[in-house]
Amino acid sequence: MLKILDENSKIKNLEVIWYFEEDDEDHYETGQFFEEKLERTKFIYVCLSEARNQNFLVA
């Protein structure tokens, strides 16, 4: 699905907010893998423990 969105020329900007647990390196690395494969998609990485400490609620 991300690849289809990334390749859609009608979409000007595409951002993915990638949430991960601090101790889940595999999940973080999966986000990095997707980021490498998707040319036009910007990834923003959010560590859940840091988000909770800053009262940044995740839906």
C-alpha cells in the first residue's frame, strides 16, 4: 500500500509517522527498510516512551 501511494504522481507529499517501542529494534529497522524503498515518502520516527513522557498521545 505504501508503495502504491509513493508511486502516485497525484500525491505531492507523503509522510509516514512510524511509532516504535524503545526496546523494539526490529520494528524501528523495518521502518528504515520501508524508508529506503520508498523514494518520495518522508518518515518521521516517534519513540513511544518519549512521546508518552512529552504527553504526546497516540490514537
